Amino acid sequence: MAKPRQKTTKRKTRREKDHMLSVHVMSPRIVVHAVWQRLKDVSIYTLVTIVIALVLWGLISGARHLVLNGERFQLTSITMVPEPSERSFLNYSSLGALTGLSYGANVFSYDLGELEEVLETLPEVSSAKVARRYPGSIIVTIEEKEPVAKIESGNKVYYLDQSAQSFRSEYASATLAESVPYIIAREQVTVAHQARVQDVGVERALHLAQTWSKFVKKEQLRSITIVDSFSMVAMTSDGTELTFGYYEHDRQVKDYLSITYYGRKQGKTLLSANLIPEKNIPTKFDSAPEKSSQAKPAQLQPRKDILMILQKG
């Protein structure tokens, strides 16, 4: 019996079918058409993007022009916080010279960060903050260093803060300069700009100046001369010469207040006093009565030893 004849035609494999399909799809005509269609899509998208960008640019430019040139945003108010006083280093005049702030200018024409940087580079300034308040105000908040005393070195005057940090100032008013005492060292003290003064006598003189400001409201200290390693002599604004120790300044200043108060009650003016002893304080009075009487400080209480000193004087 004859065997059935086998078919000689082979079935096309999946790979061959995919190849034929690829050849058909990737024909030059189809490829060119696809590329052209893609270019059209990209061109439309690009054109739309350009149009939107131009519209936005126009809106932004118009708004910027309106803001920078509109009268609504002209600078009409400059405020310093706190308000400058006679004891301030900076005032409105020096602020304008330093920062260029000018009435009538546009508030947006100033870089607030640059203004703060300019102010904080000044040796008199601890910190500065500049802010806008719309539509036409700029507020400048400045924290100045507080001078406690001043000292001369190398023909230059340096201010000292409570930590004995020194700094020079080009903006100190005459009132400010007179309100802090001169420290006169017994030996030459090296003072460098914006550096801490390393001297025990200067540190104790600064402490005395701070204590005096704390308790005494009328008379000011004009100078503090460091005499030796344990004492210093201070001159007040009314010409009184006072000897202080390096320590116990609270007690010594309160003794001064008691002596002057009870001296005035008896028509005597204190000329000098050695406040180092706690008792039997050496004093010198001018018996001429003062022209004006002073009210009794509420916090002071009579001391028998001081009354005895006045009776002897």
C-alpha cells in the first residue's frame, strides 16, 4: 500500500511573518508620510507654545512697567525702628546717605537684601532688617551697639560695649559722645578696631560705668581714670571727684546717692568722696547751697554713718 505523499510547502514562522510586516510598514513612502505628520504636530505645538510665551511676556512686561513707573508705588514714607534719638549713631540723614533711599523713588527699585548688607557692615550696627509696606513705605529696623564708654589709643577714639568690644564710629553725635565716659588707663592699652580689649582695669571701669547708668539718672560720668590695681577716680558732669574700688560698685554708687541727697538737704554740695570704705567715708563738701533742690529718691534709706559724715563736714 502506497504511503500518502507529504506536503513540501513549509509553514511560515512567526519571525518571518514579523519581518514581512516590518518590510511592508517601513517602506519609504510610509516613512516619509509618518515623519511629515510628526513634523506638523511638532510645529503646531511649538507655535502654540511661542504664542503663549509671547502673551505671558507681554503681560509680565506691562505689569512690571506699571509697577516700576506707577505713582502708586513711589516711596512716600521711610521709618526707622526704633526712632533715632540723640544717643543713636544713625539718623534719617545718615541712613539716606548710606542706602540711597530717596522719597519719590519706586519702592521696587531697591534690593532689600543689599540694603541690609550695607547696614550690617557698619561697626555701629548689630543687625538690620529692611521691609516694604505697600504701597509706598519702607521700614528699616536697626539694632545698634550700645556704647558704655570710650577710650583713646593711637590718637583714635574707640567706643566700648559692655563686653569690652571696641569699634570706631563716623556717625556719633556730639550728644552721644558726651554721654559716655572716657576711660583713662594708667598704662598704654592696645585697642584694635572691632576687637575685645584685654585689660582688667578697663573691664572694671566698664562695669562701673554700667552700674552708674543703672542707678544715677541726673549726673553723668565724664571720665574714669584707672589709678592702680585696685582703685579708680571718676569725674561727674557736675565736677564731683569720686574714688571707687574695682568691686562693690552697687554699694559704692548707692553710698554716693545717699551722701549727695542728705548733703543737699543741709545745703552742702559734694566736691569729692572716697567710696571704697563701707563706713567713715572720706568726703569734702562745699557748704554753699544749691540753687535748686532735688526730690528725695524713694528707694534710698537714711544711713547713720553717712549722716555722721555730713554732720562732721
